[in-house]
Amino acid sequence: MGILDDAKDAMKSAGEKISDVAGDVKDTVMDKASDAKDAVADKMGDAKDAAQDKMGDAKDAASDKMDQAKADAKVGKAKAEQGATEAVNNAKDQVRN
């Protein structure tokens, strides 16, 4: 029975080694999956941050354009008022003369 016992022990040892290797493979696969998940989350976070930065830049640029348009409108209004005042003054001068 020594041969059978040796074979039984060898099979038990092989089974334990297979189990250990399978456990190691599972751990490695899980670690790699976790790393990949973290990398994707980092990239998504980076993309979100970049999009928010671009939106902020676009908002700032639009605000600057609106401010410029308002300033231009005020200048235009002032010029129109000045022109109207000059026209009235010229008309008064012509009526007096």
C-alpha cells in the first residue's frame, strides 16, 4: 500500500499546488482589474476637469464679449446723443441768424 499512499500524497500535494496557483492567478487578475478600473476613473476625472475648464473659459469669453458689446453700445449712445445735441444747437443757431 506504500505506492498507493505515495500516489495519494502526490495527488493531494498537486491539488494544493493547483489551488495555490489558482488563488494567485485570481488575486493577480483582480489586482489588474482594480488597476484598470482606477485608471479609467482617473481618465474620466481628468476629462471632466478638462471639460469644466473649457466651459469656464467659454463662459468667461462670452462674458467678456458681452461686456465689450455693452461698452460699445454706451459709446454709440453717447455719440448719438452728442450728434443730436449738436444738431439741435445748429438748428437753434440757424433760426437765430
